[in-house]
Amino acid sequence: MIETKTKQTTLSDHLTDEYRRQQSLFSAQPAIIQRFLEVQGKQIAEAIIDGGYQVSFSLPDRIICTLENESLTIIPQNQRTHSVGGFINRLRKEELYKQLRHSLAELEQSPNPAISVAASLLRHAAVLHMVYNMLPAGRSVTYKLEDNQETIPSVPEYDSLEAESAITSEKDAIAEEGKNEEGRGELLVPFVPYARKFFLPQWVAFNENGGILAKSVEEAEAHVKSMQRFMEVLFLAVALAPYISADDEYAKKRYGMLGQLINQGRALAVYHARKMIAHIKERASSDNLNRGLSLSLPYFDDQELRVDETKLEVIPAGRIMFVPAFVVRAVRQEEMKISQDTRLNKSTRKHLLSLLELFEQAFETA
């Protein structure tokens, strides 16, 4: 255990040192070179995030190679322009960020120090753009573990000093985009107190009791997809430059959004489960479940950070009269399977079992 912690500490220190070195080297560049790198980095970042299959970029004409020597070193003109990816790569379904990572690594290994440093700073500019410019800033939040079976904090801490009213200030509201009436400022939209406990209140679709805050379930699902997209951008940033994980803004955004996504993803699954239970009872009361019943139960996988499904066959196809005990039996069989499923981590398994328990409780006494 001590050896493992030592290795983790060493890796963390290495990433922090590399991040600081790149940041210092970037800051040492003349302003015009920094702007050039930022423009190229933005171009690279957007191509990766938008799912492009090709990106072209250019190295600056000159660069400061070391912090000790502030003289500019010229990069040969015929070695400045580069292109990564292409139509063939798209047909092969090769991800652009992997190809770009490989190409930048080759440039960083160039015997020409100017090319090597320029490529590393271009990588740095791209991941900074992803973290700082492509993702909205959020609130400072604190989450706690739901219980000892959890590994990721996702329950917002309760602040007894927080006011229980939605104050329309920049801290507690967002400005609506779009046209405003002439002579009036931006429209500030307040959030309920529970939503304000999360990193981005505008994407909170369910309250602490599972009640829906969004206008519709479709909007709630869109919020979850937006949060997944947020986490995907952070994943791609780390995939391109692992040392970005040492950046304070990256850490804040990852912590804030990860807890919110897991919390709201699970709440969405619970909402669907309750709707399914109500729908089954409604159909059963009208004798409309006598030709078979199969369920696709959504749950949130906090390893993959996505909504998945588990399938249950309650009544095989045919003319069999529906009995609530059939649901209880199918659920208990599924619970035994899930409890032994090594593909799920402990917290996802607990979440899925709790969803199955909702069905068991609903039909055990029916």
C-alpha cells in the first residue's frame, strides 16, 4: 500500500512539474507568438471536439526554446505546416485525437529544438482552450459520498447558512441568451435552492426527491447529455496532454461536473423506473398485459458515465394472464445476476439493485 501511494505521488508530482514547465515556457513567448499558438490550439481543439476527421495546423515562424535563453529560434518555413487525418482515417473510424497525439509526439521528438518546443506548446494551447474556453464556468461546490459503497462524491453538502430563496444575482442566476427588449438588461433566471448546490444549476433536472425540475423528460435527458459532453471534453483534454490534470481549473470543473452528472444521471434512471411501474400498473388494471411483458430498465453506469439498460423478461410472449408476482420473481432473478456481475463497479451495482428494489416493492404487495 505504501509503495502504491509513493508511485501515485511520484506520478502526480511529475504531471505537476510538466504542467508548470509548459505554462512557464508558454508565458515566456512574445505576445504575438502566444496569440498565434492560441489560434492554432483553438483550431485543433475544435476539430477534435466536433468529431472532425482531419485538421491542419501551423507552427510559428520562431520560438523561445528555453527559459534560460530568451533568444528566438527560427523554424524553417518548409517544416511549419502540418496536416493530420484524412478521409481514409474516417472510413477506418480512427479517432482524430489519437492521430494528432501521435503526430505531435513525433514533432516533439524532432532533433530541431525549435520544432520540438513549438509542438509541445501547440499541444498546451489546445488543451487550455478545451478546459478554459470550451466549457462553461461553474460554482464552487462540495459533494459528499452517499454511503461507504460509493467511490465518487455526488451528494451536495448542505449549507445551513445558505438562504432558501432564489436571488437574481450573477451568483445565483444565469443570463438568458437571445434578443432582449430594447432598453432592458439581460434576463436573469433564478434556480431553486437545491439546483444552486451543484456546479452548473442550469443542467439540474431533478430535485433531491426525484421530482422533475425540467420542463419535460426530453429536456432532462438533454441536460444529462450536455453533462456527458462536458466530461467528454475533459477526457479528450487529458488524452491529448495528461499533465492538464494538474491544472486547478481542470480539477474544479472535473470534480464539479462529475458529481453532478452521477447525481442527475441516477435521478433520471429513477424517474424512468417510477414511470415504468406506473405504466405497468395502468396496463395491468385494463387487462392489457396478457400477451407477454419484457422490460428495458435504464440505469446510470458511473464507470462509463452513461445511461445503459438491463433487460428483464417478466412474462414470455403468449396468452398468459398477468400476475404482479411475475414481476417480483423476474426482478429477484435479475438481482441475483446483477449481484454477481463483475462488469459493474460497486456503486453502479448498488444503484441498479436499488432500481430493481423499486419494482419489487411496487408489485410485492400489489
